[in-house]
Amino acid sequence: MELKGIHHLSALTANAAKNVEFYTEVMGMRLVKKTVNQDDVGVYHLFYGDERGNPGTELTFFEIPMAAPNYRGASSISGTSLRVKNDEALDYWKKRFEEHGVDHEDIRIRAGRNTLAFEDFEGQRLILVSDENNTGVLGGVPWEKAPVPQAYGIIGLGPIYLTVRDPEPTAQILTKVMGFRRKENADYTAGDGDVLVFETGEGGTGAEVHIIKAPELPFERQGRGGVHHVAFRVDDEEELKKWINHINDTGLPNSGFVERYYFRSLYFREPNGILFELATDGPGFATDEDLAHLGESLSLPPYLEPQREQIEAKLKPLDTKQGE
């Protein structure tokens, strides 16, 4: 069993309409699925990705209307990287952010790669990372109908940043339970503190977790602009069931098998309280929609379809026309 890399990351928004506008029109990502939070069907769950929403490219948002702002701190997913093809793409994005009034930093090196940190309209912390010399997990293909040229489009999720007071318990779960390895000669120091780098599968930008040591920070209080969980790639359902047995053998409390229709999952918290998910690569988002029309209509898994009328009555309509 080996985790293949990052599968998706799920964050929180208080405004689904503005979220769609920002991530499709400014960031040029494709809304590949408009559905609901299966644990609270009265709110949206939005999935953005490459042309197909391939595993490793998915940035998702749970809508929590009226949510308070995220209070930043330890025991958190404190940064989400989005991959672009090369250094030239970062120059394009810096100009684009300036044109659209997006808060951003200057381009600088993180862990040996050129990066560009920025925030969305709710303070979601994001980092564009160049794949200029990446030799690990391959990225996806940006949607050709997006408002951003394909050459500069986002090709997937990059390193995920975890901020904790004590890295050791999290590191033990990553290496001893989940099969990650410490990346050789990759640790570094950032403004926030010492950073430990771990990788899985083929490695590279799409398969890394960076742990920031911040012993003095208060604990995070999640709200809009925060991150709910990160998911890691499992090949298929058969392998997921092996992971479930493995996690059970460790004694870690967990969700057991969870049917998400577009993929199958297992959830558990590592010792610092951060929520991890293991998710299968399939079946994928074209299961119930034609590939050419992904994200245009409200999609519900079969077990929620009988409730469609009641669910739609609770949701504010969203303008999800894309590629026009």
C-alpha cells in the first residue's frame, strides 16, 4: 500500500456565489461539480479542478453561511499550494493578481521552488508553486475554455502546509502509519518557523506535506477562509479497505468506509487534531454528468436524489456558466 500524493483539499467559504466567481473567473479553475455537503445537505459543496477534476487537482469548498472569520493558529492546515507549469507562469499570475486586486506577496523561493503566495477574498491562504523542475507526480491539464491561458493554468495541488506546536506526533503518523518518508536535505526555515518536509509516492510537488513548527501559537478556530481537511490518494476501493484495516490496527479512531459517490473515503485525525482523509482515485466526476457539462447543474448522489426538491428549495441559485 502506498499513498500516491495529494487527492484534494476542502476549505470553508461563507459565500458560495463569490467563491465561484473568484475561482472560475480569476483563478481560471473549472467548477467540475456543484453538489451539497453530504453531512449537511442544506449547503453547497463546490469542487474545482483541471479539465476533468482529476485526483490531485481538486480544491473544494464547503459553504457555511454567516461563518465567522478563521482565527489562525496551530493544529491547522495553514497553507495550500496550487501548481503551475513553470516560472514564467508565476510572472503571468503576479500581473493578473495586480489587475484583479488580489492580495499577494512577491515571488520567492520556498523549499527550492519559486512560489507566489496570495489570499482569496476571505483570507484563504494559497501559494502558487512552479513545477519548473518537478520530477514527481504529474500534474493535470487546465481546461481549455478557462479565462486563463492553458500554458499558465493551474495543474494541481502542491505541497500542503500544516502548522503545529509539536511536529513529532504528526511526523510519526505520516511516516509510521501513512508511509510518508522524510525528504532528504529538504527541511528549511521560513518566517513562521522551522519546516519539516515529507513526501509519498513518486514525490514532487503533488505529493508533499510541509510541517511548520510553531510552539507559541494559540490553537486555530476554524471559520471562513480556513481549511477543513486534506485528502490523500488511494488507488482504488480494494486498497482503501486495506487502509481501513491498517488504521484500525493502529487504534486510531476513524470514520470507517464512507461512500462519497465520486470517490470512497476514510477519515481520521492525527494527534495534533488535523483531519486527514484517504480517498480513492475513482469513480470520478463524469459519473453522473457529461464531461462537456461538468458543474453546470446541481448533482446529487443517488441516495440523495429522492430529496432533490427539498434540497434545492434550501439553496440559493448559483450562476455556474463557464467557458462562454
